Amino acid sequence: MKKTRIVLSFPPSNVEEPVTYRLIKDYGLVVNILRASIDPGKQGRMVVELSGEESQIALAFNYLEKLGVSIEPLSQEIQHLEKRCTGCTACVPICPTGALDVDRTSWKVSYDPEKCVVCLSCLDVCIYKAVEVNLA
């Protein structure tokens, strides 16, 4: 089983299409919506993690492209710089997915990239610049 994180951009004409339903029903994929901003009649964007057979993911990508949905790999990644981190924990409560957490005994902040949805909230609160964005 393959997992891939992608950004889907919908044109206004297709924002109301049941895309996630089709990905699940027609292609047997597990769709985890990590982040979404979709307004009827306007462009929509979703960051999703797809899990499934590689051949089914390829077929799903063809379906999305035929709909006019743009598919991009999730090309941003957060990096937690432990050397700069003071353990102030300002980033921990702001993280919506728990990707940034604190060990209550050592007070060290840890980062789990598998949980990160690249919302960038942590960048705004870290005054020590211990969090950066890498563009892949």
C-alpha cells in the first residue's frame, strides 16, 4: 500500500463535485483530508493524504486531471531546529494536529512530521526561529 500527500486545487466549475467520495468509492482509496479551503463558486484547495494501491492512485490522478483539478506534491515541509529551540512551548498549543509536542519531564519539544499538515501556525509564534519551512 502506498501513501502520498498532495495538494489539490479545484477550479470554480468543479468545487461542488464529490471528489473525495469518488476517490473512496471508485478507486478504493483511503482519503485523509489534512487541510481544506473550499468555497462554492470559487477555487478550492485541499491537502490530502491518499493511501491505496499504486495503480489505483494513478487511475485516481487521471480522473482528477480530467476534471481539471490540479495535483501537486506537498512540497513544503516544516523543520524543527532543536539547537535553536529553548523549550518555551509556544508552538505546542497552536499546532492543530499535535505534530509539535512536549515531553513533560524533560520539557523538550519534539516534532512528528507524519502529523504535520504544514499549516504554518508554528512559524508565527516561534520567536527563536526554531521552526523553518523547507521547500522540496
